[in-house]
Amino acid sequence: MKKYIFPITVSLLLGIFMSYFIISQYETSESIAVSSNATNLYYIQRGVYSTKENMNNNMKDFRYYIYNVEDNMYYTYIGISNSRDNALKIQKYYKSLGYDTYIKEKMTDNKSFITVLKQYDQLLSSTNDGNTIKVICNQILAKYEELVNGEY
């Protein structure tokens, strides 16, 4: 029995040391995207609200918009694009209407939505007409509701 105590003790100490070493490597490494289909998209943010009622009251001017709840705050988005140039075009359009917006980058891995968004982005990049930009944004948000929010 005594001849097994030393190897068991050494094995336990070696296991603890190796576990500590491996775990400390994960703490210092940068995170990477889990899905290979993930794409960086540009979301045009309209505002941040503390309550859903406040959000609904302030978003009455918009027929289509999406929102996310993060840290008990409601973040509203009125446009999405695959291209930074198109996101700036959408932002410029809403600025001309008197709305302040912000561009946020977020990862999305819904392949069918990304495919549809790329098609709408081609249309968006070929126009500067305000009404066309508004219609395209509304269509994109409707597709987002259907393809992304619908999967939950």
C-alpha cells in the first residue's frame, strides 16, 4: 500500500499543475467566432430606452424597427447592412430626416438572412433616392423579423 502513495501523490500534483497551466492559457487568449458562417453586419441604431413603453412611444415614427434587450435596456435598430458604405448611406438618409443614429457592428450567423441582405445591399448601393432607401430598409427589417427572430 505504501508503494502506491508516492506515485498517486505525484500524479495528483502533476494533474493540478497541468490543469492550472491549461486554464491560464485560455484566460489570456483572444476569443474567436464559433461559427464559420458568422458575418459582421452593420446595424443602424436609433436609440436606447429603459422601458418597453418608452421605446414604443419614441419609435412611433417608424413602421419597421427591431430591438434587442441588453442589460435591461432596449436597443432599437432601424437599418441593417452588410456594407459600411451602405450603412453610412442609411445613416445619412435618417440624418436628413432629423434623426440621430449610430452604427454598431455585430456578428450574425443566419445564412439565409445574410444571403437576402446581400441582395438588398446591391439594390441599396445603386440608389440615392430617399424613398427607395426607406423601402429597402423596411424590407430588410421585415426579412430580419421573419428569418432571424422567427427562429427563436
